[in-house]
Amino acid sequence: MDIKQEFGKRLMQLRKERKISQETLAELSGLNRPYISGIEQGKRNVSLEVMESLAKALGIQIKDFFEE
């Protein structure tokens, strides 16, 4: 599994733990739902700015994407 797939899998896990839909995460992060879907499928190369937006929306720190 490559880093994009690992990050996407972890994003989905964190989102589901918080019982947040992709649409809600998109609204909270300022991103669109198809982009969130692409990240979770490992199809998108995510920038640090996007990671920061997602982390804030989930109420976590960026490092939490890489720790289990």
C-alpha cells in the first residue's frame, strides 16, 4: 500500500470514528465531497494545507493521521 492509500484509509477511519459523513467533513474542512472521496480512495496527493484543514475539521493534530 502506498502513502496515499495509507493516508486515505486513516482519514476514513478517523472520520467514521467521529460519525461524520464525507459531505459533513467537506463542509467543515472547506473542501468538496468528491475530493474527500478521492483522498479516501488513495487517488489524491494531499498537500500540507489540505492535511491541516482536515485535521482542524476532525479536531485532531496532523500527527494523528500517522499514529494509531
